[in-house]
Amino acid sequence: MSNELSSFSDALATLVSTAGNSLVRVDDGTRLTASGLVWEPGVIVTTSHGTERDEELFVITHDGTRLPAILIGRDPETDLAALRVTANLAPISRPVEGFEPRLGQLTLAVSRPGDYGLVATLGLVASVQATQTAGTPEYIVSTDADLYPGSSGGALLAADGTLIGLLNRGFGRGLGVALGTPLVARVVAALLQHGRVPRGYLGLKMQCVALPDALRVTHSLAQESGLLVIHVEPGSAADAAGVLMGDTLISLDGAPLDDVSGIRERLAAGRTFTLELLRGGNRHTFTGTAAASPA
């Protein structure tokens, strides 16, 4: 048994050392620091809150080299930022397509917070929140691995070294949360192409409201709330689709709508959408094409 534990321990140490070559410390000139992942040669992905400044950015590599970095772009909604460096650093190993984290799976949280150097903590996948953006599966993971201040932007790894996601204490309000690799890949690709993440724009102002029990029973709705439309922008995608002020949206492309903040994440610019709503106690379906959100 002692030999097995020793072998397991050595394997974990090797994984941490390998991942450490693809992890940097991000220095934005403030007292706060963040970690960062080498996503591809010359591109670092980190958190937006960990790079408060747009200029005079630096990264410190695994061997202590201090490199100037240029901000490619940032996405406040996912709290991600991408930086460019003129160095051929080793990218972090990413999972094969279709990888899904499992509840209870062993995890390693690896980062470069502050002046501590490389830091690793062990934990489990505590929860998996499955999401979708424009029909593509994504996920956000919670882990019980301890995350030190400055760990945001580090890597959450499976026991075989697979990158589960990018650590972000901000999403978990100080607790262990990682944005899944598919989500990070989508955002980084958009930042590289546009410098921002173009999202679908319906042209609606909405507020969350409770659905009356009678309507929930009549229409067999499991959700307890919907989104009340309080304004429709003339000429917008929603206006063209036929949405009216006073309608209550209940689903987008078949997925329940009960949170205003999440609707844009599920809608891509230029994509056809299907909205279900309640109007005068009746259920209606409308289709349209989302416009790009204003810059």
C-alpha cells in the first residue's frame, strides 16, 4: 500500500511540475496579482479582474523571466482576459473534444499567486453546472480545493492532467470555481478575432417576475419565474419577431428563462432563436435572428 501511495504522490507531483511550465504570474502594476495560462504560443489567458490595467502589463514565467504583455481584449461578463507575449512558451495541455468533468472527480488546483511561486492544492469536483452557448455544451465547476489569493487564472486539472478549466475565485466569491475549458476556448477565440465577445442582442429590457401558480399548472411549467418585457427597442430583433411590452418570456431555444443576466450568454449574434412567452394567459412561440450587441 505504501508503494502505491508513493507512486500516486509522485504522479501528482509530476503533473503539477508539467502544468507549472505553462503557468505564469500576471503583474498589472497593482498590489494584486493573478495567475495565467499559456493558451497557445504567445497567448496568455487570465482573469479580467486580475488585469485591472490595459497597459504596462507583465508576466513572469516558470523560470522567473519577466516578459512585457499586451492586452488582446477582455470580456467582463465571463471575467476573462487574453494577453499577448513575444515568447514561445509551452501551452497548457487541453482535453479532447467531448470531455466532461464528473462529480467527485479528483482535482488539482495549480497556480502562481504573488511571490509564492508555484502552488498546488488537492480537492474534488464538488459540483458541475452545465450550460450552453448557441447550442454548444459548456460547464462551470466548483471544487473544494483551497484557492489562495492570486490563484485566479490558474489551472484546475483532473488526476490525469486534463485541463478541467480556469480558476476564478471571483465567480465563487472567494471559493473554488473554474470556468470550463470549452467556455474559455470560445471566449479566447472571440477575443483573438474581435478584441471582445460579440453577443446576441434582442433589444429588450426585462425584469424577473414570479409566475402565477395557475399559469404554471395550465402550461405545465416547472420554473417558478419568467422575464417580464418592460421595453422593446423599435427595429430590434425582438421587435421584428413580434415581442410586445408586457409579454413574459419563459424559454429561449427550449431552455427555461428565469434569469436576466444569463440570456445573452445563450444567444449568439446572427443566430436564429426561438422564444416562448406568455401573453394574456396564452402561450406563444416566436422566431427571429439575433443582432450583434453594441460594442
